[in-house]
Amino acid sequence: IQHNIITDRTVIDVMAFTLNALSIDDEDKKIFEEYASRFIGEYDWIFYVTPSGVKLEDNDVRTTDADYLLIIDNTIRFLCSNNLHKIRNFGIISGTNEDRLKQIRSSLNL
């Protein structure tokens, strides 16, 4: 077990992208979701970060397809809601990057 690890992605993100992948069949998606959801409780905190407040930037790596990103965001919110009973601590973060950092620090008592 490692302590004091902060990541910008969780298993919920992986689940959302997997569930929306066109190259994965529905049965495999279901199996993956059931398996991956077991790890949600391993996080001390999960923050849902709203996409509003930060401009979408084209960095040649991330997609800039707003419709696809909305689908992913809706899936993340759905997965968080459906798995809330497994999440130890949950927060919703919004605003500018500076605002978000303040909210996280406040939640973590940093």
C-alpha cells in the first residue's frame, strides 16, 4: 500500500472511456465495468472535476471533440452516482485551475 499518492485519473475515468469505446463489444464492456468497479473503494478521495471553467486546449494529444467529451463526462457522472456507496470521500470541484486546487487542498486539509 502506498500513501499520499495523488493522481489526475481514477478507475472511473478508465471505465468511462472503455464503456464508450466503439472497438469493444458490449459483453466485454460489462465484464470490465464489473471488475474495475471493485477498485473504486481503494481511493481515499475521488473528486469529480467539472469540465466548465477551463478552456479546451488542442495539444495534439487530447481530443477536442466537444460532443465526445460531453458523452465521457456524462458517463463519469453516471458512474460516480452509481458507485457512490463505494467511494470513501467524494467532492465536486469546479472553477479555474487555481479555484480547483484550493478546493482540493481544503478538502484534504492541506
